[in-house]
Amino acid sequence: MPNASRESLRRALAAGACQVDSVVRPLGFRLAAGSIVSLDPGARITEVCPETIPLSVLYEDAELIAVNKPSGMLVHPTGRERTGTVANALRGMGHLSVHILHRLDRDTSGVLLSAKRLARHSPWAGIFAAREVEKRYLAVTAGPAPWDEITVTLPIGRDPDRRPQWNVAADGAPAETRLRVLSRDGRTVLLDAEPVTGRTNQIRIHCAAAGHPLLGDMVYGGPPSSRLMLHAWTLKIPMLSGGAQKIVAPPPPEFGNFTE
């Protein structure tokens, strides 16, 4: 099943949809030569089919590929949308075993890094889990900001009364975002946002909680805009051979002209 998504296969196996020699077996069961593996034909498997979708490649080597994700594009297919995603595009470029190492919201643009092959004990997933990757975002928020730099440390958890459910919550997980003003323009502020932790919607939530919701972020109280004004600007990752690789996604025109 070369086009099956790993996550949907994991869910199917967890639900008992896979048998080895007529016995239900879990993910990780070791096969013996001659075993017969069968999958329930009713199992819900999401396919990620290759598609020819142009993407700007920011960095590529034998192990990694980074692309500049456009605003409005999903990273992975969902139950409702099976095509037009970054995963479809990467497969269309010939990367059939690619594993996307982190997530960006549909409406966030910028650097998205993938491993071309992800072994069971791949170091790349561990590097992200250990927070050894430095990510910087550009965010345009409602202003004015009376400060040049602040650090927001508010826990983030589920709020069942809203959609999406993520927001500041007293019993949530610890979250930290560093915000630095790059420029001011009347009632808006261009920020360099560094998420020290990686909670869902973290930058959007912390900017709104600081009184500066992102332009285009109607979920968290931002004023209307042509798009969500959040861009994954740079990503710096330690390399297995030593040193670090910094990947930069040029800011879209709507973020203005400036240099780092």
C-alpha cells in the first residue's frame, strides 16, 4: 500500500484491523518468513497520492528536504480533503517515503522540513522532540506595542467552549514565546516570534493574550486581513555531521521589505 498514510495504518492496527496468520496482531509485531498478513478491507486507510504541485524547495540534501509552504495549503490530507496538500506534492516530486517533521497551520506560510526516510529510531524526530530546533516566525499584529521585547509564558490547553479548542488554560501545558518588535507601522506591528515550546496555535494564542492578535486571525480576535499574517521565517537544526543548518523562507510581499 505505497500511498497509505502511516498514521491511518497505525489507527487501523490499533483497532485490530490487521491479522498475521489469522491472529490479530499489534503494531510492532515481528513477522516470520512465510507469514500471511491481511488487512480488513473495511479499515479506513487514508491515501496520500502523488500530485504535480509546484513547491519552492529551500534546502535539500541526502536526508532532508525543506519547502516554502504557501498560505492556504494543508500539510497532510484529512478525512475531508485528500488532495492538494504538501504531502501530496512531496510524493509527486518522487519522495514516496517522506516524513514531515513538524506542522504548520493551513493558513501559515513558510519553512516546512521533512525527512526523506524516517527509520524507526531516526534522530530527526528526536531532535524536534528535544526542542533542539530553533524556529522563528514573522507575525503582523494589531498594535501599538509599548514594548520592544517581551516573553509570554502562559499555559495552553483545551477549551471545550471554542473551536479550535486550544487557548490559555490554567491547567494547560507550559508554553513560552519570545516576541521582538521589528518595525511599527501605525496601528500594526511586525514581530519576530520565537516559540520556545511547541504547543498548538501557540504564537496566535500568546499574541492575542498579550493584547496583540494577529491580523487575519479571526479565531483569536484579530482584525480582518487577506490572510493569516504568520510566516515561518527561519528554521535552524543541528546536523548529524556537526554544526547547524539554517533555512530561510523569504517573507511574502505582504510582510514588507526588510532584512534579518
